Amino acid sequence: MRFTRQNRGGGERVSVDPRAPCLVGVAQFVSRPEDGPAPEPLEQWAQVCTDAAVDTGAAGVLGAVDDLQIVYCQSWPYDDPPGRLGECLGIEPRRRYYSGIGGTTPQVLVNRAAERILRGEADVALVCGAEALDTKRRLKKDGQRPQWSHRDPEKKPFPFEAPFHDAEVAHEVFQAWLTFAVWDVARRAHLGVEPDDYRRRLGELLAPMTQRAAANPYAWFPVERGVDELIEPTADNRLVGYPYTKYMVSVMDVDMAAALVLTSHEKADELGVPADRRVYLRGWSYATDPVYVAERPEMWRSTAMREASRAALARAGVTIDDVAHLDLYSCFASSINFALDALGLEPGDRPVTVTGGLPFAGGAGSDYMTHSIAAMAGVLRGDPGSLGLVSGVGMHMTKHVFAVYGTEPGPVEVPDDGPVQAAVEGEGTMAIANPAPGPATIAAYSVVHGRDSEREWGLVVGDRRDGTRAYARVGDAEVLAAMEREEWVGREVELVPDGERNVVAA
């Protein structure tokens, strides 16, 4: 590799791979309800892409784009998203891609673009995403539908990546606010923390994030909230899936957009991008945990987070102690807690977000990480020489991505995540039984609350004596109340078949 760049302070020359991938332009957009209906997603894409090109400080950037990638949009089914955006921008990139779903998606798109840049298959990549889900929701409430452009005449299915498990369908294990709550309860039991004390810890984890959101001009809820305000159920802040209240969960119905411009180091030189606009992608990794909730042998941690975070840091040639800034995926508190555990950090060691996080800054469908990366680039530009780490989580704590960014370049190469995934799969999976009559020991659980805040039912994940796992529903009101007061992980219960599901005998 060829390394030849003067450092920013003059003097000693710093090694630079001419194909080193770097962010050179970023942009974000938010349209809050008081601003009126948001522009349709296509208009938002065009705006943030144009703004990101301007942010590079160089001319001719859009015309040089040869790799255009768009994060899946849940707001509107365009007939040809990359083609329509190309028309709006007046560009014809060689490669055009429209993604699937998941919270890891933006960083995965950046990873793939970076790998093509390293291999010499691309020079300038543009990654963007947008949602107008709040505008769509408000229109529906008023009995209207969006009148947006270029609707796909073919109704395509939602791009789920894995088939539903029959046992999860039977027990309604669908909602993320339920499954991520299950993970936090399992972690609480593993740590031996009392339920009320653990809920306060969750509030202490999230409250500082609201301070960051309050200072973020692109945050959906720029409002600072205290611990009690977050964790205490009220008419405006009902319990959703115990131990989470409404304020503690990701808000997806937002009108937001973001874009990133990625180039090689030498292309940035050619375009005239100033050195102080460049943020280098130093190391990255992706791994997946078992798809179904009950399959994971230890429900209180993520092996994929551990392995992917270690790999990303090792590839960047640094440790977590070298990283000054974090943005950990925060759809729910458990995703932050699992990431902190994987990184060997304690809650409160350092800020966990540069945006405010998904419950407060907003989680725009699959596009949050585009905002995360854009915000991290701004933070790093303001702190030259520092490093930042971002993480993403997809599906039910299944997909994981980590990436290290810095204002100074370093050795970089196309990674091989095969050994990373092999390390995860080496821990095996639990078989799921259904129906599953007989005794089971509770491994994790949660309690579902309705819109009136009343307890409706509980979900239990239980370990059976034959080594399999089972889901079960809880309906007894007294038991549900007790499950929120006391630790029920480790208790033995009797499962009884009820149609296609199991129930916990009262």
C-alpha cells in the first residue's frame, strides 16, 4: 500500500492508503408536526443528498457518484427508488441499490460501499434514507392518504428476512417492545438486581440521552426528561411492555432524513475535499445472533455483539479505551445494556449517544444509523484526532454491526467476517418446543400492557427438563402483578397446552 499524506499540523508525514474510505459529506433533515406535513420521502432524499454534497466543501461531488444506495422506506412504495432519486439529482451512477430492512442497514450499506472503494470498484458512494411516517399517520387519522409520486403499481410484500416461527406466531412474539423487554428482564436476573432497582437503573441510563436530544437540532423530541419522568407510569407515559414505559421505547413515526457521501482518500484529493471534512472508516464488523428469541442459550447477553465489536476495534487497531465517542443503538434499553456489556463498559462510564438515541432523537424506520453516522462525523470533526464507535441492531436483537470512525486515517482492508460468525454459531442454539406440557423454569419474561395501561397478558420463556425451550402465556391478574413486583426468573411453573399455545397454569 502507498502511504503519503502530510499531517494536519504540518511536519511528520502520516501513512495513508489512497483507497482508504472516508466520509466527506453528511446531512440531516427533520420536519416536526408544527412544521406541517413533511415533504414526501423522494423530496427528502434529494434534499439531504444535495446538502451532503455541499457539506463536502468541494464542487462536482454529485456528478462523481458511481454508487447510489437507499435505505428501505416504510412510508411509501416507489416504483424505482434509486432511479427516481437519480433523476431528481441529475446523476446516473453505475450501481444503484435499494435495501431491505433492519436497524443495521445504513452501516451495512456504508461497509459494502467501503469494500467496493477498497477494491477499486467505486470512487464515490452516496447513502441516504428518509421517512415521513408521522405525516402519513396524521393523514390517516384525518381520513386521508398521501398523494405522493411514482407509486409502485405492484404491491410487494414487506421484506422480512426470516420466516416466522410457528411457536412465536402462536404466542404473539412479534413486537420489539416486548422482545427487547424480555432481554432486559433476563439481564436483570443474571445481575441479581431487584426489579424496582433495575427500572431505576434503566432511567439513569436513558435520562442523560434526553439531554443530548435536547441539544440536537435534528432530534424529534428535543426535550430533557428526568429519571422519574421516564420510568414512572402516568396517563401520558403508560407502561407498554414491562419494564418499559412509552417514553423509554423507540419512536418510529417521525419525518426525518439523512445522507452520507463516502469516497476514497485519493478521490477526495481529486475532488478538492478539505482535509478537515474527512472522517475515515477505520474498522467494521457484522454478525448475527440466533433468529428466534428462545433459541439463544443465554438470554442476558449477545455473543454476536461481543464478537463483532471486538473485530471492529481490532481491525481499527484500537481498544475501547481509545474511543472517545459512542453512539450505541438504543431502540430499547436492553440494546444499550447488551452493547455496554459486550464492550466491557459500565453504564455511566461515558455518554452512549451523540444524537439522543431512538426514543428521543427518533428512529426513522431502518434509517436511524444514517443519522447516527452523520452526527458522529460532526462530533469527530469538532474533536480532531478522536475516534468514535457506532453500533446497529436489527430485528429482535438478532443483527449487529459495529464501526469505528476517526479523523485520522490508518491501515484498512476488506474484512472477513466468517470467523466472527463462526464464533457466534459455535455456542449453538436451543430447540423450541411447541406444544410443551409440563414443568419449565422461567428464563425470561415480560408483561404486556394495553393502551389503558392495564396488564393484559404475560410472556414467559421457559427452560424444560429435556433441554428444550418453550414460550407460554400468562393470564392470571395476580400473577401478572407479582411478576412486576418480584423476580420470577428461575421459578418453576407448569405449562398447559391451550390450542396452539402454552399457558402457565394458575
